[in-house]
Amino acid sequence: MREDGWEYYGAQLYPEFDAFWSVLSELKQLDETSPLCKGGCGDPGCAIRACAISKELEVCALCDDFPCRLLKDFTARYPFLIENGERIRELGIETWLCEQDALVARGITNKSLIKH
């Protein structure tokens, strides 16, 4: 949106744009400062986050107990997470991230996966 100049003319088209832009800017800053949910993004009371922090894990897939009961409700909404976790265990996080970049380049995102 910034590349398209929305920060300069968005408010002329939409009265609520300044508030919207402020929220986007805050989200962007969180993305830059907190790369994972344990870094501060998301629900601060999340039991999954608390577990990962206590075990000093970057992702649940690296846990000996993966998949655990804490993931049950979460994976009901995002069923592909267990498969992703198993793939991370198989390939390692760095290779898996490269694989994800290739999927995104082809237009496959979490949102598109949820629809299926």
C-alpha cells in the first residue's frame, strides 16, 4: 500500500483511513520486532506460547511432545499446522522456510489453505 501511495491519499477516499493506517503501521512494527509469537505478538495469555517459552522452543514442532493437547483447539482452525510441524521435523526449520517461500511465490498462503 505504501508503494502505491495510500499513505498520502487514503484519507481523501476513506474518512477512517488514518486510524486504519495507524493500526497497519503498528502491526508492521510488531512484525519487525517480534518475529514469532513468543517475541510478543499475538495473545499474551496463550497457553501454547507459555509452553514454548518455558521449553525455550522456537516452534512447537521441535518439542518432544509434538503434537500435544494444547494444539488441539488451535489445529481445529488451522488443520495444516500438524502437517507443517511434521514437515519441519523432517526437513529442519530453514529448509521448511525456503519451501514456504516457494509456495508463497506460487500464490499459496495460509488463507488459501484454510478455504480447502
